[in-house]
Amino acid sequence: MAKVLKDVRPFGIRDKLGYLFGDFGNDFTFVFSTTILMKFYTDVMGVSAGVVGTVMMLARFVDAFTDVTMGRICDRSKGNRHGKFKPWILRMCGPVAIASFLVYQSSLVNLPMWAKICYLTVTYILWGSVFYTAINIPYGSMASAISPEPSERQSLSTFRTMGGVFAGVIIGVGLPLFAYQKNEAGKEILVGSRVTLIAGIFSILAVICYLLCYFMITERVRPEVSEDAFKSNSIGNMFKNAFKNRALISIIVASIVVLLAQLTMQNMAGYVYPEYYNNATAQSLSNVFMLVGMTAAALITNPVTKRFGKAEISVFSSIFAAVVCIVMYLFRPENVWIYIILQTLCWFGLGMFSMVSWALITDVIDYSEIRNGIREDGVVYALYSFARKLGQAFASGLSGWLLTLIGYNESAASLGVAQTPQVLDGIYDISTLVPAAGFIMLATVLWFWYPLHKKQVDENVRVLKEKHGQ
């Protein structure tokens, strides 16, 4: 059961902006990692791309335990006067920022290779599997506690996505402008000390954003903690219910394949622009175009989803993005600005799904409560978050393995020597074909497998309002 507080201020723009700042804070470390970590460790630290990708993949096995554990902690917590989830934002904002900064220490470049790999493994797990989990699971679970209304949750999803987009633009524009410099031959190379400095600045900005989130939002829905219900719903039963939950499993698979598309685009940008087009400045400006595409998606997503449904519009936008990626692969524009324009269309297609993705998981939470008789915001979101991290690692691992497969030369990159034409063509192929495959799989999962289309979602909302006496 859940209690909706009546004696608090109404839901409004303050909550939306506060939730936006929460993902702003998340992505100052998360998007920073997906954008630069592999490039930093291959080109600056001299570690093989395949090794970096493997480390990122192995860390996800740790997440299988930490994410679910954090979800259970959130659900069983009685919280305080500020709520069940908000207090974790305040507790963990400092540790996650410090851990992120420690990952990017260029002063350790002269360590033995085994020591650099060990350092990457320990700091990456400390950041992503421990502290990021401890702040992101409560933050994501909190959406269903801010408001019980589907339309208001959808607005939170849109604002959250835009917070991530703004952080992505700042990172995407700032990194290429300040982290690269041209050598005597005119080749763009990554400067390790600059990455370390930028990592410190972004960590400070992350803490500021988390604090704004904490002070601006209000939890209005307080799930009642029933120890008997949690005891009967053991870890074994929880996973048993999860595997039988078609909505949860399908949205987990959808999350993995969309991150395969999104993060491959982000990871490979660090190779396509400096290597294939030899233009790091274009990489910086491409993020401004990404903001244009995502903003256009934000403007039209809410009205069209109200009419057609979140899953339905996501299928259409995914097919659109896949078609654009295939066009990019077939025509291979020599002009970098044509490439940027086409990729902007991809971001528009991806953006429409991104704007509703966090509202989709609140629909799954409602669906799970109807099925299982217990509301587990934290656990359901933890499983979803784990899937997203798995998708992140798989995308990074796949990018690393594919770069190794095509013969990417880390030594040549660190010395500012151009890659071979075959490697450059391989880089371009990865940047277009892998996202196309991800978008096609996303559309397939949402249309044929995911059960919560518009009619079912509206019915679930009606059932829960009757159950909670609203």
C-alpha cells in the first residue's frame, strides 16, 4: 500500500527542475565515463581497448549484487521526514564525485601495465558499482514517489532526459575543445593531464547538481513498509517474480539494446571525429546538434505519447533512427558536416524514446504491484538500472573488442600517427552499423514483446487508484 501526502506543496516546476538536476549530476560522471574512459585508457594510459572493455564488462557482475542490494535497502527503509529516497542523494553525492575523479589520473601513466589495469579495475568498480549505485538507485526510484499521476511522471521523465542531454552537451562540447591538442603534424591527440583536470571540474559540478535536486524535490507518495510482506518476498521469490514479469524482462532487454545504440554512438565519436575525419572541433560542435535533435524530440514527445502511447511512439522513432544509420553507412559522406546532420536525425529518433524511458519503468512498477501485491520501487528500478549498466558495459566492451578486431593501434594514436585506411573504414562501420542494429532490436522488443501499450497502462492506473482510495 502507498500513502499520498496531502499536506505538502502541489507538484510543479520546482520538482521537474529538481529532478532534471539529479540526472545532470548523474551524467557528469556517467556520460563522462562513456565518452572518454576508453579513449583515455587506450590513448593516454596505453591499455588495450579490448582490456578496457573487458574490465567494464566484468564490473557489471559486481553490479548484479550491488544494484539489487541497494534496491532492497531502499524498499525496506522507513526513511525520514524528507522521504525514503531523498536522503541517499545527500549521503552519496560526495563519495561518487570523488570516486569518479580518481579514475582519470594521468600521473600514473608510467606505472607497470598490470598496475594500471588493477587501478582501472578498482577505481571503476568503486565509482560505478558502489557509489554510483548508491545514489542512482534511490534517485531513479524516487520518480514514482514524487507523484502518483502518469502525466506528471511523464513530465519527470522528460525533464530527467533533458538533464542528461544538457550534461552530455557540456561534456561533449567541452572535452574535444579542451582535452585535445594538435601535434606538429597537425594530428589531434588527447592530453591526459587535461582530462584529469576536467574530471575534477565535472565532479564538483555533479555535487552541486545533486544538492539542487535534494533541496528542490518533494516526495509525496510514501509506500508503507510491511516487514511481513518483505520476509515472504525473499530474494529467491523476488527473482522468480521478476523472471515471470513479461513487462520487466522486456523493458530490461529494450534498455540493453538501446544503450548498445546510444553508447556506441557516444564511444565511437571519440574515434570517428579525431581519426576518420581528423576534426576534434567537429566532435565538439556535433554535441550542439545533438542538443537540437533531443530538444526537438522533447517538444513533441508529450503530446504524441498522450494520443498514441509511450511504447507505440518509441517503436516509430526507433525505426526512423535505424533507417538514418543505414543511410549513413551506405553513402559514407566525406564531408563531416553532412555526417553531423545525419547523426542529429539519429539523436532525434533516440530522443523520443529517451523522453519516455523513465516513465516506462514507472509503468512497470505499477504493473508489478498489481501482479505481486507489494510495491517495490527500489527493487524494480534496481533491476532496470542493472540492465542499463549491463548495456553500458556491453556497448563499451563491444566497441573495444571491435576496435581491437579491426587493428586499432593505441601506440599510433598516442604518438599522433594516422591509422591505416582499413582501420579508419572499420571505425566508420562500427559507428553506423552497431547503432542501426540496436535501434532495430529496440523496435522489435517494444512492439512484439513489451505488453504495456497505451490501453493496458490506462487500465493499470485505474486499478491502482481504486486500490489506494484516490
